[in-house]
Amino acid sequence: MKILLVEDDDRTSNYIASGLHSSGHTVDILKDGRDALGIGLREPYDVAIVDRMLPGLDGLALVKSLRAAGGKIPILFLTSLGGVEDRVAGLEAGADDYLVKPFAFSELTARVSALGRRPPMSGEKTHLQVADLELDLVRRVAKRQGKVIDLLPREFALLEILMRNEGRILTKHMLLERIWNFNFDPQSTVVETHVSRLRSKIDKPFEVSLLHTTRNTGYSLHVPR
């Protein structure tokens, strides 16, 4: 994979880049958030690893700007800011995963691989469909009524798990564990935020709503009766 590493500490960036190179990845290192914004929008990276504390443009502002400009690169925050509020802020800014320093390199590579656009494992369905909504897991393309829907990586993952569980209500806790691999404070709005974004893309432009909220319970995807 081609990876963008945005880290201003030379020792940390060299350590990460060396390990990723050994795993067969190509790594570009940048220290400044503004530089990263420009190249992140121009170059086709598979994954970006971003520190929160950066010169020029801090990590949160960088990710928000990338998303606002339409950038869809999967983003992993790698930072020493490990509080629940810090993690929630990072994910709500548009990041797809969050890893706290110090970290085990094996966990970093596992998370990078999970964010990379790999085809599903052998034996899994590669095409999901609910009514006129389709999800191609190999090409990573979502369509409704034949129209392509642009989804960010976590939106895609959320839609996939909902489609695989068509008609079944998935709780907020289940979605947090399966998609973000975190146990957040119950007051976190990460799930609600992503559900709202997903609904605006797969339902609002169309006549029939497929994504449903069951109050105080969870979310499900199905054709209304």
C-alpha cells in the first residue's frame, strides 16, 4: 500500500516508516499539516497515519479539511492524546480509526491493513443488496437505483454491517465494538453522527427510506412494511 505518514517527530516517523517499509509498504513522510492537506488531496494514498499535534495545521483541522474537500482516504490518528473525548473528537472530525501512543507495532500494522482497501476474504459475499441499494465489496462501490453513492470508509463499513444484518436491529454498543473497536462513554455521539451522514446519502435523495432508527434501541436497514 501507499501510505501517507504525517508526523513531526523524526524519531517516531523513522521508526514507523522503517517498519512499514519492511512490511512491503511505500511511505511518504510529511511534518506539516498544511503540506499534508495539499498532497493528501492530490495523491492517491491507500491510508494516512496522522498525528494530532502538528505545525502549520493541527491533526483535527487537517482531517476536517480533507473531508470537507471530498478526500476519502482512510485515516488513522496516531497520538498521545488518549482520553475518551480526544478519541471521539478525532472520529467525529472524520478519522476512521484511533491508536494511542505508545503502541505495539503489530497493532499499528493490523489497523493499517484493516483500513486498506482489500477485497473480502474467500467465502464471504462480495455483493450485498437490499431493495434497490447495492454494495460491491470488491470494487468498494455503493449504488442506489444505479446511482453511485460516495461513502467515506467508516460510512462504507457501517452500511456493510447493516446490510449483512438486514432487518436486524443493531445497538449503538454493537456498532461501536464492530466498526470502531472501542468502548466509548454512553454519551458519545460518534454512532449517531455517522448514521446521520449515511442516511443523508442513501435515503434522503430517494423516495423510500431504508435506514431506520428504533428509539432507545438501535438501527436497522430494511424495506419498510
